[in-house]
Amino acid sequence: MKPAKSRNGRSVRAQSLTGRARRPCRAGFVGRELGDGSPGTVRPTDNCLISDRAFGRANRPDEPLVDDRSRNRLGRDASPYRRHSSQTGSQHVWRSVLLAALGVGCGIASGQDATEPLSTNAPAELGHVLDVPRLPDRDVLFLRGGDRHSGAVRNESFHLRTLQGLQTFPGSQVAAIDLADSRGGFDVLIAVNRNRFSGYLEDKTFVVQPGPSVEPIEVRREKVLKVVFRSRAGEPTGLAEGSLVVLRNGDFFTGTLLTDTFRREDTGAELRWMAEGLASVSFPQGAEGAARLHFDRGEVLRGAPTTEDLEFQLDLGPRITVYIGRIEELRRAGELPDSLVRKIGAAPAVPRTTPAPGLPDPDVVPREGMIWLAPGEFTQGSPIEEKDRDLDEGPQTRVVIPAGFWIGQHEVTQAEYSAVVGQNPSQYLGDPSRPVEKVNWQEAVAFCRRLTERERAAGHLPERYVYRLPTEAEWEYACRAGTTTRFSHGDDPGYSLVMDYAWIDANSNSASHPVGLKKPNAWGLHDLHGNVWEWCLDTWRGVLPGGTLTNITTFSEGTLRVARGGSWLYTARFSRSANRDSYGLLNRCSDVGFRIVLALP
């Protein structure tokens, strides 16, 4: 039994369902839930509660005007940006196979005479979009009934009404448009530089010319599922050296931030974006609370822009103004993260394969913020000589982790919990990036079940995988990150470094804090030391088994479940990598939350 938590020289205890002496939590209840999940009788404890628009092709704004007749003679690449490269024999074969598969072999190149040879320009780097390969010589409309139209889309531009207002895009800057966005019923435009915009496409028809001597036809937008435009030489092939803006609705774009001043919360000093080592900014949901300012040197500070509306000049497109409550993250532009690449379907489909040992399954599309951990072995528990060791941390046990898994980079936040469950039970509100707390073990398991169902429905998760709580062995494997010391950052015998990695009683001001503010361990995981205790799957056992075992989960009829990591309420010794604790499975406490893994059941 662990010693009771002592604050200000006063001993405090709370009793669990079994009567075992427990550490305190700030608010909670002891209760039993009925079989249907409704609350049963409740009794208080000392200090704890248990319980298309049609597309077209327009001139670039800075290139010479080309009328339709000249465009037919010159083709759409009549532009000073055109680049030429020879096409290999294998590329000719690839093109022929695609044309046959799409049934468009007798169509014409967009904007070209039928007597002209097919373009010999190699496809631009954005070869796939909306999970469809872009052809080198024609546009393709995919209709809702299963049919297709191919040829030259003759609309010169299209207008998308977004949350930022009505935006007009020249057709030459568009790679695809999706009129059947499954996420919210919005139309989605993908620009040739991989930017994503959603809204309502105000144009009513697509005008398509199937052949050089064929009259153009009009296709109502209601009949169109998606449009994929041909690839053209000279298209931007990567992100500019400016800013990448990720919005909360799933959109993202690149451009230049014109209102670029931020103010530190602690000193009031002003910082300039893209200067002084400021690398990225994470904004709180709904603009409630301070943003997190991330620096190249690894430091994270709190602050905010000097204005609530940020103005950007898009790399391709107009100047727009965005309210900061709609922004999730601002970062330096560079290689597009895989999670964003998937949102525009820019990678070719991966055939089903058996993943190599230690590699993630290619069929799985994990949520944002999940980190892959390869299989391995480690020693669970602490040696007898470890300072501040408890008896339940032994005997040391060699554990084999036979299969890799994904684990959350940080604890589940209040925003993430609310998005799945529809409510936020936490005591410490004000910033939705704080960890969710006052969630009992059963509710944490229910969250994982709902998340699994939602991700399977979205096509991100094969049947053989689930989101769940980590086993106790998986949790300590992730926390140690290959170390054998008291903490993942070292032995730290005097507890002089722990506050760089953990929120504990000495630096927490008696409350939880937004996730990810402290330094991560060697595997990039935050807050495994401190902030809030984290539920594990396992039923509590008073000692480790010893010997060697394979990662397993132990269940029984008992009411206690394992919790790990320490919290803002506890001293540093309780946040050691080997420290273990337990709670009644109905306990709801303001310093107990959870972290998820994505793995085999």
C-alpha cells in the first residue's frame, strides 16, 4: 500500500470501493452504474468522486493573355512557366494502360486539336489526387451514376464560397474538385500546389468538350461526383518557403503571413513569425486561452497574435483573412505531412501487404498525434537499490513486446474527448488542450470503443485493429523509451530536472496543464511523467510476476485497475517510470485521465 499523499504537513486519504487506502483526488464520487450505463446509488468519499462548380483553365495572372483560338493551337501549356522533359517508354505504357482503364482513349487533349500528338511532357509531381491518377492529356468527370466524361473542361474559373468569403480560382491552378465530401457535405477544391479549400461551389455546370469537332456539353454539378484535371508541366511541385496553415475544418494552405506579430504571455514581449527561432504555433480551439509557441531550440511558450484576424497572401490564389479560432496550427512550409497528403488523396493506393516485422501496417490510417513504436523488449519495474522505490515495483520482469503499436503523443485532451463523446466531464476547464480528467476506467474504455467505430466507418481502420487503453507493459515500454533509469531523462537523483518534463505538485499550481508543454522523452512522447495519472487496461496486481513474459493484459473480477505516471497533485517520486498505482474502476478524479493506443486487441 502506497503512503498517503501529504500536503502542507497534513495526511490525506480516500477510500476506494474495496476499502484500500487511496491517495486523494480533488473531486469525485463512489458509485455503481446500472447495466445500461445509467448512474446508480452514489455516496461521497472524503475527497474523491468515483462513480463545380465547373472548372476551366484561365491564364495565370502574370502571364500573357491567350484567347480560346490561340489556346487550341498552343495547348494549355502556352505559358512562360512551361518546362519540357522527355517521356520514357515506360511512361508511354503507363499512360496507355490508364487511358484504356478509364475508357477515354478516343478523347482529345484538353484544349488541343485532334491532329496534335499527345503531350510528351511528363506528369507533374502531383500525380494522384482524390485517390485517382491525373492523366497527362485530359480532364475526367466522374458522375454519380458511375459514368464518366473526358476531354477539355472549358470553364475559365470557378468560385468557392468558404468560411473566409467568396474565393475565385483560375482553372489552371486547380488539380481536382470533390463534390461528395464525406466529412461534412462541403465541396472541396485541391489546388495544384496541394492546398485544400472547402466550401460551396457556386457554379452550376461543367462545360466539357469531348472532341475537337464535338459541341461542348453542359453537365449539372448535381450529377458530378468529382473532377480530376490533367497534370501539366510547370505546375508547382512542392510547398513554398512560407507558411503552412492548417484549419480546424480540415483545410490547409500555404502563403505569406502578413500580420505576423505575436506577444508572449509571460513577458508581453513581441515576437515576429519566421524570426527569433519561432517554428510553429498551436492555437486553442475557439480562440479560448493562449496559443503555444514552439521554437527551434525545443522551448514552448504561451502567447497569442496581436490581432484576432490573420491575413495571408496565398501562394496560389487571393489574399484572405482568417479568424484565429479557425486555425489549428501555423508552421513553416516544407514537406507536406503524411496526414495532410492523405486528406487530398495525393498518394497512390497501397496494395494489401503483410507488414514487415517492426513496420506499421499500411492498411491503417492512424489519428493525428499517434506515434508508432516498434516491437522490442524491456525490463519492467525498478531495481531494489532505486531511490524512492516502492515494493509493488518488483520483482523486475523481462517483457517482450511482440507487435508494434501506435500510442498517443500526449494524453487525450478535453477537445478530443468532447469530439467523440459529446461532453467534457473535466474539472479544470478554460483550455480544451488540457487533458480530460474525471473520467473513470469504464468511460475511458467506452471512448476507445466509439473512436474505433468512427474510424472504421471512415475507412481508416481494418477490423483487426482497435483503439484501446495501453496495457501496463506497453505504457512503461513507451515511458522508458529504451532507458533503464528512474526517469526517461535519466536518474535525476535530486529531482533537479524533472520539472522540465513533468507537471507535479511543485510546479503545477494545483491544476492540470495543456498537453505537450513539457519536454518529450526520446520517442517524442509528452506528459508520461506527471500532469494526470493514466488508466491502463490491466487489473491491479500488488507485485510484478518476475521472470520473462510476453505483453499480456490481465483481467479478473476485481474492481481495481492500474494507473501510471503520477500527476500534478503528487511529488516527483510518483512520476518515476516504474511507479505503479491503482484506482477503483468507477473512480473519477480530477488528476486521472488516459492515453490511447492503436493496436491489435
